[in-house]
Amino acid sequence: MNLEQYFDKNKEMFDAYEPNEGHFERFRARLESQDSNSGGRSSFSYYIMAVAASVLLVFGYWLGNFNSNKGIELADVSPQMEETQNFYVSTIRKEMETISGKRTEENTRIIDDAFKQLEILETNYQKLTLELKESGADKRVIHAMITNFQKRLYVLENLMDRLEELEVMAPQENKV
């Protein structure tokens, strides 16, 4: 027995309540009175709804593209990787603050060159975050990200050594 036959056979079970007499006429009259009172409102509200829907679609598209261009960090892989990332980031930040405090007219060019190298490494790191997202936490990509942090520290350590050499040489130049 199909569903339609079942409903036909048990119609009295489903028709428990009938609307009051004249219900359909009153309903039609209310609809007609609303149409005559609204004037051009219904078309205007459809226009507003269409504009709002368009804005939401554009925003959703932008948000989707924004999130798709964002990779995942080491910290998102595991708690151990989060500790590793936090260590490197805090160490790099401290070194950069120390170096910025030692900036003088004589060493500005050296510091700026090193900071440009750090920017290049940061750009490479951002690319690695995208690769990590695409690869599903491939160990090779994780290793490359850690190596990137190590290279940044190496650049900063070399910069610190050069700044210390310049500080030692500066008093000797003043004596001559």
C-alpha cells in the first residue's frame, strides 16, 4: 500500500478539525486589504532583502578567501610544537628589542639590513604555514618551520656580534 492510498483510506483520522465557516473568505479579504495598504512597500522590502543578501554573499566570499589564505602555525599542531614556537618567538622578540635599544647612527644600516633578512624569513614562514595546512602537518614542513626560526635567531646573533664589535671599535676610533 502506498502513502497516498493510506491517506485516502484513513482520511477521517487526519481531518479532525475543519476551519470555521467563512474562514477562506475572511483570509482572502485580509490579504487584499494588506495589498492595498502596503502600496509599493512589498517591492521595496524585496529590494532591501536582495541588497542585504548580496552584501552577505560578498562578505562570505571575502571571509572564505581570507581564511583560505591563512595557514596553520606550529602551535596548532601539538602542545609540544606550541612550546617550541613560543620559545623561538619570545627569544626572537627579546633579541629584537635589545638590538633596537642599541641602534645608533653608525649601526642603523647594519640593523636595517638584518631586519630586511628577518622580513624575508618571515615571508617564507608564512608560506610554510600554508604548506603545513595543505600537507596535513607533514614533518618535513614542521622541520622547515623550526629551521626558519633557527635562521632568524642566527641572523640576530650575528647582528649582535657585529654590534658588539662596532661598540669595541668606536672608542678606539675616537682616540686616534
